[in-house]
Amino acid sequence: VNELSLIRKIRRLKGARGIGDDCAVIPMTSGNALLTTDLLIEGVHFERETHKASDVGWKALARGLSDIAAMGGEPRQCLVSLALAPWNIARWVDGFYRGLLALAQRERVALVGGDVSRAPQFVCDIVVVGTVPSGAQLLRSGARPQDAIYVSGELGGAGLGLARRAGRAWRRHVRPEPRVALGKFLRGRATAAMDVSDGLALDLHRLCLESGVSAELEGPLPLFPGATRAQGLGGGDDYELLFTAPLSTPIPARLRGLRLTRIGRIRQGKPGSLSDEGRPLRITGWDPFSRP
Ligand SMILES: [Mg+2]
């Protein structure tokens, strides 16, 4: 089993509808609601020995906000369900909510509910609700041949941080910044968008599969200082936005200080296939099922 094949199977089940983007889009009487859910599990997404409680709380919400940003939405509310492990003392749980609510307050997101239970290891499931005007949501499926491919910020910082466990790169790993303002800016500009949560190569592969196109990377990637190209392509956890737009659509080099870099071009070709300066690119990235 791997993540893509499992999701493909779930999408074919009777009663499943509209699965495949960063959020579900629910039509409302005015505009759309966006819903996304994310798991954060001890031993899979973080280690109790190295990750501070407040950082785990921050990241739990940041991952959901990043999915809302990827769809061009405005995050509004969240629901947080926790399964506490025997080692989760009250002080740790306080720290978790302190980190989560610091980000929630900054982004004007209300914590409106959830559930608590226990389990052998700590598990958090977060649901984030957002809104987007009708027809303005950004999907993975709109990329067209000749569109330019862009990515925000710098790649590979979180992967480097995981290797170094210290400094600015580690902070990048434990406190990702959801790109909500950029997502809103891309409404009506981007033809497709998603967040880079599992690695640029794997996420671009997914975007291309949904759009039925292939992609060619051209030129240098905007790498985090010290990160390797391999970390930029497959490191994951960067939570930048990956998007496509026609060449005729002006995209600034920076948006409120955030770098926006053109990294390639959408091509007609085998859906999901990637190339790098004309050579086939191996699809690397984070899959929860490929690790022990
Ligand atoms: Mg996502």
C-alpha cells in the first residue's frame, strides 16, 4: 500500500465524492465552505523526545491552514480531536494548545470543538473549515500545457532541519508558515494550486495527475540556505504553495516579502510524468506507508 494507491481506492468507493484536492468544497447559500482534516501522530509525524508540545500544536493547525491556503480560502474555524498517550501530562497538553491557539489567534481562526480520548501513542486529528467565494477555489486539476509552474518561498528547509535538529532549519520544520495571503492572491490568477507538504516532486506529480498533464522543471530551485536539491525535491514538510498560471498572467517576484519563483513549464505528455532540464525526474517525497 502507498498513499496514492490507497486514496485512489477510496475515491472509487460508492458514496465518495469530489475527493482529490487539499480540501472538500461544499456549496453554501453564498460562496463555498472548504473542509480539510489532518492527522498528526507521535512516532509518524513527530517524536516526543525532540518536539516541543507547543511546536506540535502549532504544526497540527498549520498543516490544515496550509490546505485551506492551497485552495485560495480564508480559514475560519477548527475542530481538534486528541487521543492522549500515557506520557501526555497536563503540562504537555497545555503547551500543545498554547502553540495551536497562538497560530489560531494570529490567523483569526476559532477553536469550536473536538473530542478527547486515549491511545497508546499521541494522536491529533484537526478539521479546519474555511470559506471561498463561489468559483474562486483553486483546484489541482486546472493546469494546462504551456502554463508556467511557480513555487513560493524556499524548499528543503524542513528536510534540512530534520537532519540537523537545530537552528533556523529546525524551526522551519517545527513551525511551518501557512501561505494564506498568497492563496487569496492567487484567486483568479492561478490555473491550479496545492501545498507542498510531501515534497515538490511528489506533489507536482499529484497536481499533474489531476490535471492530466506532465511537467518540466527548468532552472535552479529556490532552496533554503544549506539545503540540497534532493531535500528541495523530496524533503517534504515545507508547506509552500505550488501553482500554475498562464505565461500572460503577471506573477510578482515577491508578495509581501514572500519569494515567488518560476520553476518550470506544464507540458502535454504522460499524465504525472516529470522531467528536469529534459531528463526524466524520479518522483521522491514523503509517503507515510514507505517508512517503518
Ligand atoms: Mg495538502
